[in-house]
Amino acid sequence: MTRLSVAAAVVVLGALVLAAGAQACSCARTSPAEKMRGADAAILGKLVKVVPRSRSKADYSYRVQRVYKRAGGIRRGRTISVRSARESSACGLPARTGRRYGVLLLRDGSRWASGLCGVFQPRALAKAEFSCAS
């Protein structure tokens, strides 16, 4: 192996190590309507509690106030549990209880899942719902 090859390998490995330590949430620039089309369900819900499940995951409980895109058992007035990352830097859901959030949901086996990139203002979800219907 030449010195140049060794130096290149060291630079690449160093960049990978630094990149792993500097994780941040980055969402694709996609309209709420496009994201809603790809979601299994969409709700407006009030966050009532966050239950840590591991160092990296938590369950977020929402009292459903409005259903924008209906799927399996989601109804207004019910509480649903959504699995997500615990930290916003890892694209975890916002964790301020008592606040209302528009959330796009994906079915992950028997549970709902989402992340920061699937959170919208209620007005944006209402507009996306109208766009998806037309």
C-alpha cells in the first residue's frame, strides 16, 4: 500500500467517526400533501405523556382531536401511542406535553411510528388533506 492510499484511508475513517458523532435531524423538502400521501394516517393530537422505552426510543401518547387520514382504530377522543426517537437531534417527536401537534403516522408492525419530519402545524395538515382529496 502506498503512503497516499494509507493517508486517504485515514482521512475517510476520520470523517466517518466525526460524522457519527455529529448527528442531526434533517428532513427532505417535501410538501405536507406529498408526505400525507405516503403516510398511513394523519392526526391532530394533544400530547399527554412521553414514556421512555430505551436510551433511544420513547412512546408518545396523543389524545386525538381530529383525524385527517383515517386508519386502523384511530378515532377522535381516543388516545394513541406513537413510537419515536427520544431526542429531537435524532428526529424524535416534540416532547412538550399539553401542546397540539399535527402528526403523520406510519404503521410499524403492530404500532404507530413517526418522527420530527412528520410533524406539521394543524393548518398545514388541513390544507394537505384538501390537496390529497382533490
